[in-house]
Amino acid sequence: MRVLVAGCGYVGARLAEVSAAAGATVFALRRSQVAPPAGARGLRADLTDPASLRGLPEVDAVVFAPTPDARDSAGYAKTYVDGANNLARELIERGRAVRWIHVSSTAVYESEAGEWVDESTPCAGEGFRARRLFESEAVAAAHGHRSVALRLGGIYGPGRAGILRRVASGEARVRPRYTNRIHLEDAVRAIAHLLKLESPADCYVGVDREPALEATVLDWVAERLGVSPPEREGGGAPRGKRCRSDRLLASGFEFRFPSFREGYGALLLKRSRRSA
């Protein structure tokens, strides 16, 4: 398989490495002149500049996982909507439809009263992030590509485990809210799984099997670090949402880190080995 990873940030770079190691031909598209992930072939182009996308290699699949220039409505529209349009149009004009994995976010759901959400829950968010992300999910299919959206929860893993430092230092504060997360390795494995799935649905929620109260997670980490539980902030009923990944599981995917316990447990083990 020849895969174009459009955007090689935290998830995209790891996916490129894993896919290349598994035998795929991987093209890593970035705006900056940075060395490509191990095993991948680097491409320098800007998704927001159609001219820079001319001459892209022939590929079988695209993983669309860019990072916005700015964290505002214009920045999200430019990267996620315009960028997806530019790339999808460039590829389809060559007469080739590809499998397109659109790395999206559970931010498309703006539920804030502790509701359970899944792929059937309406994405009726009024915030710019929810609106732009949801809008971008439909772009590739509109151009004729076989598009699948993967709505990931909060991604954590090596290099992105600040929660351990904050709890250990006493800086962490607990708010009454639900959290939804997925370990980096499971996020990457889910994308790889969807690339190979013969007849995927149009979208999947990508979170581990246990949405949890922030207090539950931080108290668990504090206990294993041997420090006091973080201070509580606010009160009342928990806010946020609880996301289900039943559809992803039913498609044959298996989580390596089915809850925060396995995920943060592995990070804590690495942490203790480094300090030994």
C-alpha cells in the first residue's frame, strides 16, 4: 500500500513510522523542511496552497491529520476545510479515488451534561472548533473519495504525559468533569485498522473503553506516585461527555490500552525505570 500522511504531528509521525515498518510505502507531507519519520519519504507542501500539491505521487490512501495554523475559526477553516478541499481535489483530478482516513476529534460533540455520545449522536456544536471539524469530515467524500472519519478523544502517550508531572508536583487540580482519551499507540493502530477494513462505516469514535471522571484518573495516578490527591476545584454535577467506541470494537479492533490504567500504568513504569 502507498499511503500519504498529510500532516506529521504527534499522531501522523508515529503512524508514518509504524506503517513504513509494516512494509507500506509512506509519503510524509509537511510544510516545513524537517526530516521525515523513520522509513517514510518526505514531501514538502502546504495543504492551504494548491500549487504546492501538484506533482504528488500516486497513492492508494490518505491519512489527513494536519495541525491548524491558528486556534481560531479562520485557522481551522483554512487548514481543515480548505486544506482538505485542496488535497482531495488534486487527487481526484487525476482520476483516482483513494481511501481517505480523516483524523477528526470528539470535539465535534459539544455535549456538556455528562451524556453518552456515539456515532449516531448529532454533531450540533455551535463552537467554531466543532463546526469546522465536522464540516471538514465531509469534504473528501464530496470529491468522490472513500472517506472515513475517526473522531479521537484526548491523545496521550510518550512525550505527552504532562498529567504525571502535574500530579507529582502538586500542580494538578481536579474539576468535576468526564474525560475521554486514547493512547497514541491505539490511535495509530485504529487508523491502520481502518485503512485495511474492507467495508468501513463513514465514521468511528476513537476513545478507550472507560470514559472517566477527572478525579478518578488523577487520584489513581497520585496513589501510584505516592503523593497526595490533587485539590478539587468547583462542585456540582460532572460536566463534559462520555464517548462510546462500540462501533470501532465491533469492526474487529482490539485496544492495547483499554483504559487509563493500562495507558498511564505503562508510562509510569517507563518513568520509574528512567529514575532508577
